[in-house]
Amino acid sequence: MEIKDIFSNLPTLETERLLLRKITLEDAQDMLQYGSDAEVSRYVTWEAHRTLEDTKKFIQFVLTKYEKGELAPWGIVLKETNELIGTIDFVSWQINHKTAEIGYVIAQKYWGQGITTEAGKEILRYGFQNMHLERIQARCFVENGGSERVMKKLGMSYEGTLRKAMFAKGEHQDLNVYSILKVEFELLY
């Protein structure tokens, strides 16, 4: 199995409230809404979008990844409004080790509503069933309590803190690491 076997035709996934689908240029305005929010971009590796052009450049980058069959994000779309409210993806995948890492971001007005957890459960399910993963992890800046709560709600276990493990936002960041194993996921869900 190769990354392109799964990601050359990124499937649309559905949950009770959400569609997880490919991002398009038509999503630019929605993405700019949350991507330009300083609180949303505070705990991610990228800087806040300043203009619609910044957002369109990012979307074009993602579209190229889709075309090449590389790891790329799903857009998180609220079914009720058809609004793109965030993204979720596998940020890395070690095929030989059957492990991967997820990452996510969501508009601030949807924080605390279980939406990221709902999307996360579907991505974990997809990873264990379709990508044949044995372990999925997630990492966050140590100050990002909201992301840690999502990881815990997903059934992930805290593994430790990686000290000064990532250079982002102009400084070395400590990262908390959480993970879940396939057998644990199957017991929970």
C-alpha cells in the first residue's frame, strides 16, 4: 500500500452533523473567516491568513496535494449550513510501521461543541479500517488545552511531552503527545 492508493481519490466521509470532503477554491471565504482569527492560529504551525489571497494560495497548495495523491486535509463542513468550518487530516503516515498522526483546526465559534471530536472519530475509524493503522497519534503545544481535551475525548492516552520538539511561531515549542491503538479504538467504538 502507498499513500497515493488512499489519497489519490480522497473520499467524502459523513457523520451526524458533518461532511468531511475535499477543499475547493469555493471554500476560500469560509476558510479566511477562521484562518484569519488570531486565536484559531495561535496553536498551529501556520500564521494567521491576512488576505483572501493568502487563503487561496493555501487552497491551491492543498489542491496540488490532491492531484499528486499526497496526504492532504479534509474540509470539515457543517451539513446544516454547508459552511467550511475547519480541516482535519493525517499530517504524517509511516506505512511500514502502520502509524500515523492527525491534526485539526476549527473555527472558534464552534469550539466546545464536540465537532472536532466528531470529525476526529471518523478520521480515526477511517485510518484503522482503510489505512490498516495500528496506532494514531496527535500532538499539540503544551498550552493548547482545547486540543488536549479533544484527544482525551477521542480515547487517546497521554504519552509524554516532547521538549523543544518543534520550531514554530519563532521559538522552540514543547509538544504533548497522545495516541490510541486500533485495539483500544475498537473497544471504545
